[in-house]
Amino acid sequence: MPAGEIVDPTKDSVNRLWRLFLRIGIPILGVILVVVVVVGVTLHSYHSTKSGILKLTHVILKTEQSRVSQEVMNYLSPATVSSKLVVDMLSHIPTEYESGMFYTYVMSSLRQTKQLQSFYLASEDGNFTMIERVVDKPNEVRVITLKADQQGGQFLEEYATVDGKKISRKSLPANAYDPRDRSWYKQAMQSGKLVWSPPTLMPSKKGLVITASIPYKDRDGKKGVFAVSISLQQLTTFLGSLSISEHAQAIIVDRQKNVIASPGLLLQFGDNEWSPDKNKIDAKYNPVIARAYDQFLVNGVGIRSFKMEKDAIPEKSSLSSVVPPQSIEGNYISITSQLPESVQRWVVLIVIPESDFSHFAVTGGKQNLLFSLLVVALAAAMAGVLIYQGHRMDKLGQRFKYVKNISERENNAIEMIASTPEVFDPRNEALILTEGVCNLVSAKRVSVWHIAEDQKTLICNDLYTIEDGNHAEGVQYSIQEIPDFFEAISETETLQVDDAANDSRIAQFYKLFMRSSETKSVLITPVLGKKGTIGAVIIEDTPHLHSISHIAKIFAGLVAMRFVAAQVQFEEQDHVHGKDIQHVSTSIDKLTDDIQDNLSTLKPEDKTEFLLAPGSARYNNIQFETLDKDEQQGIYPAVSVMNIAFSGYLTSDIEEASKLIAPVKELVVVLQDIAKKYGLFYVKIMGGHLVAVAGCTKEPDVTAPIRLAHAALDMRAACLEMIPGMGAESNFGIGMDVGPAIGTWFGKEPRTFNLWGPTIGMSALMANMATDGGAVQVTQSAYASLRNDFLFRPRGTFYIPKVGISHTFILAGRR
């Protein structure tokens, strides 16, 4: 067919656009329609809810208005009731009984009513009696009695409890004080009825009070004024505690715009120069309250709504602490109620932003919107599923092509290897095996290994690294180095490991072989022979880790064929040459023959592992351990063990290692002297550890851990000073533990004493964990024995099998 007659259907623009519309356009249009419907329903629900909430708000506020007015009346009523009751009592008793009746009634009132602050009784001839509650001592009262005379009068001041018990009494000059000149006296006499004075500041500055005064005439026709002061502190507290809404403002005002009570009113006036005239409603400072009060003057009491058009911030004023600065633009609801004539027609005024109540509708609308968005999200998800299904077939087609290409690559690789005859000849290096597998699976490294005849050594035949294209061989590992790896490949199962460092089966192999190349994942396929596993094919860091096990098994089979062929050739050569092959001497054999064991030159008394022989030391001329080599053996209940772990000194440079000999010899002598100084039981060196023991006795020796701790601190100081390379970067640690241990003598003369048990192991663990700065780390049991004589700081906790969580501590110094 000519090329010009070939038609590619994917190039049909009309067909492609129609498919896109069916797969993408229709689901998107469906989601848009759902969004439009949901938004419309949400907005309608919001406006309906807001309207209903505002109607309900007016009903609730009307009830709240009545409650607030009643609370204010209940607060002020004791003053009005007291005034009328006392006036009636005074009008029916002679003048000489007025003081006694007044005192009895006032004391009873102060005991029963907390808001009553003080009482006054003044006669027309200038006599005056005042009883007031002590501000800082609510259970005590102060009684002032004035007797007028020509010298200016005398005050008799008495302190007593509310129960009538006298506390103190003294006289003070009255300085011509005349109660008849006071405003509360004059106003009552002029009006002839109960009058209320504006709020005044108490001399103690502990609160504001208002005074109700009323005139009276006793049975003898003598005139006077009775007055009672009531504290506004609890009333202002009540107004501040109203929780009508978040931004509600509540105050009590009179007809002259004087603020009688409001939250925080006392905080504004801390000096005696304050007067009620300075505390008026002013539109300059609080336009919202001023606007609400004007609404009351025009429309009277009730619930009103008004709108503030201008956005403003109130300036600092006498009301700035009552009304917090905020934006005042918006709609407000005011509630006003007027108190009876008995309290001078005071007005209770409450102002609430409408947004405080409509906020509920906004919150509900947001919740509805969230639910609506959830519906939209579900619809969008369904649309996404449709779009995904529309593209899934295309992806499956691409996947099919990809798998087909992989299959072709695998077949080509196998054909290439199979077409190379030298692959099956063990005499040739079949490097194409590792290269072919590495390129086929895009791995970082591929290696072929075989197990030696002794079944204890793993040898690398070929290692190919794709980054540099180099081959290597000859790497060997013994079964002692990687026992878990030997066990894993002997199970003849393919291992697929994503994180080799954290897999217990191959963690040892990872540290020795893989970590240097920074590979992480690995596929290990055993090479099987007649008697089991004879080798392994190892593929590192391939992106196809979990899908190429069949390829790895194919190549493992080819490797197995090479190994079997090599074994056959070896057996044939062994049969031809016979079994009497002479061993060829090498330079290594001669070197081995020339080695002399230096231990053979030692005298019997020099053959000891101890720096300090068991039981040979004394402390303060007291021999704590007397060792009977025939009987002193068994379990010791409280042995103190110290372990010094040295690290960082192993090196392959013999010249550098030889430099340590001299300082180490000097250090050992110093450590021996320290051990003898504190009478340790024995000291010995085992590899990179120095072990010191104290308290190896049948009965617990309470001095043993203390002596060992003193020795530990001295040995630590010696190590820091004498060992090269120490100082700030110390690479040794000291551990201590106290507990039971088992000890006994072993062997023939010269016999040796050995001690073992969990206490020995725990001291070594403490030392290995404390190799940062030469710290002395002790167990919880050692800390319990030493805490009274040494200073410690907590190190942390660790888990001990079959024991649980244990605390560790750092020995900081001596007390």
C-alpha cells in the first residue's frame, strides 16, 4: 500500500475533540451544575436562618431586659426598705431611744445584707451617728458618734464586730463637723421624701457608693435625717458578668446622662477629685451608647434597632475601659428599661451588636457550605473517576507496549548470552553474564558468588558496577563474619529486600559489602547444585526489584551450569594427576615456621592475666578479702564491678600503634597503684577492657562500691591525662554495677580466678554506652549504694530483657 493511502485515526481532530468532550467535558459540566444548585440552596438557607434568629433574639432580649431590671431593683431595694422602716420606727419612739434602736437595726442589716455599706442618723440640733462596714474587714464595723458643743465637738470612734463585740475605742476632734451642711441632709430636708445622691468615691478608694436619705420626725417632734449608703461594687460586677453576647454593653444612667454604674467604672477613678459630673454619656467618646440613649429619649423604653453609618475608633476617655475600642459601623439592638420613682427614674441601658446574634447564622451557613462543598467534592471525585476510567484504557495500552518491549529485551539478552559459547566454559571469564543482567534490569551492581568446598567461605567470582563499567573479583567472607547471610541463602529462596541495613538476615553482609557503595535494596538469588546452595547472584539497587525474580533465576541457572562444569573439570584433573600432589612451600609458610611464641619464654609466675592478683590488696591496713583457693568460691551477693572500655586505638598502621606502647605501660602502672590504694579485690585486662572488682565476699561489704567509685574517679583522671589523643575527644568509657556474681578457681597451678554473671555484663554495657568524654555511668543499683557519698546526674533509661526499664546515672564527683 502506498504511504499516501495510510490513514492514522489518532490524527482526526474532530474525533479526538469529541472523545475529550465525552471523557472530560460532560463530567465537568455536571460538577458545575451541582455547584450552582448547592450555592443557591446554601444562600437561601442562610438568609432564612438569619431572619428567624433575629426574631427569636428580640423575644430573648425582652426576657433578659426584665431580668436585669429586677436584679437592679433587688440590689437597691434594701436601701429603700430600710429607709422607710427606720423612719416609721423613729416616728413612734422618744428621742432618748433613737440611738439604741438605730444601733440595733443597723447591726442587724449589716449582718444580713452584704451590699449595705454605711448608715447615718443626723438630728436638727447637729448630733450625728454613723455606722459603716470596714472595707478590708467585712465582719467589723466602725461607729462614729458626734456630740456638738461650743469647742467644735468631739468624735467618739469605736470598732466592733458585726455581732456587737467591742474591739477598740478612742476620741477624735470633730473640727466643727456639721452633718446639716452635707448634701444628703439638705436634699432630704428640702424634698421631704426619699432622695438618692449621685455616686461618690469612698475615702478608702475601695469602691463607689450611692446614698439614699429620708427625713423623719420622732414622737417628740424632733426632726432629723436617716441615710443609708449602698456599695455599687457588686452592682457593677453584676453588669460586667452579663453574658448576653460577646460585645454587649450594659450601664445604668439617670436623666442627666450621669453614669450610675457600669463594668469597670471604679478603675477609671482612683483619686478623690472625681465627681459624677465627669462621668457622663458623651457621643464623642462612645457614639453607640449615646445613640442608644437618644433613641430612649425619643421612643421611650423597649427594644429598638438602629444603624451606625460611620466607621470610627473611640478615643481614650473616661469610658474607654468600659467600651473597648473597636469598629462601630453596623446594626445594633438597644434594650432600655426605667426603674421606679423610688430610685429617681434611673434607666438600665443595654446595647448589643446585631452581628453577635447573626454570627450564629453565619456559622450555620458556613457549616452548610462545608457540607455542600463535601457534596461537590464527592461529585468532583465521581467526575474524576470517570475521567480516570477514560484514560485508563490508554494507559493499559501503553503498559502493554511497555511489557512487550521488556519481554523482547529479555529474550534478546538471553539469546545473546546463549549464543556466546564461552559462557558455559568455566575456563573463560564470562563477564557478559553480570554485564547483561546489570543492563537488563538497570541495576547499580551485579555480582556472582560461590561457596568454597569447606562450606565456610563465600568468594566473589565477578562484580560488575554499571557506573564505571569495571569488573572485580576475589572478595571473601567467612561464615563467622556473616552467619545470618549463610543461613538465608541456604534456604534456597530468593530474597527481595528494600532496606538491607534493617533486615536482620543480611544486615551483616550490608555492613561489610554494600554500605561502601551506598546501595540500599538487593535481590539475592541462590545458585543451586546437587547438594543445595553452592553460590548466589546478587543484584543491587534495581528499580524492578519485585518484578525480575524470574530473570534472576534464569541467570542463576546459567551460573550453576558454570559451577558444575568447573567441578567436573577439577575432578578430572584430580584423577589424572593423582592424589599425591606435593604441597608447594610458599613464603608465607616459611614466615609461619619462623614465628616464636613469646609466651614460652615466660616464667610460671609471670603467666597471669591480673594486674592485681585476687585478694592480694589491703585498704587502710585492713584486709577485706582473704581468699582461700580451695573454699572461697560460689555466689557472692553484692559484688562491685567496674569496666573501662577503650576504643578508637585499633589501627592498621604499625608505626602509629607502636607509639601507644610507652604511654599504655605507664598508665597500667598508675592504674595498679590506684587499685592497691583502694584495696580492690582484683584488676585484669581483657582486650580493650579493664575490669576491676571489689566486695567479692560471702557477706556484703558496704565499703566496696564506695572504694570502687573512688578508684573509678582516680582512674578516669589518669586516663584523661596520660593517654594520647584524649582530652576533649575522649574515646573511653567507664561503667559500674553492683549485684550478685559467681566466682571460682579454674585449672592447675598456676590457678586462675574468674568471676561472671549479669553484674559483669551490665558493667561492660554501661562502659560501652559511656564512651563520650570518658563518663562514669552507673546502674540503678550502683546509684542506690553511692548516692549518699557521691554526686550524680540522671542519664536516661534503657530496657533490660526479663527485667524491664532501668535508670542510669552519671557519676559527677565526690560529695
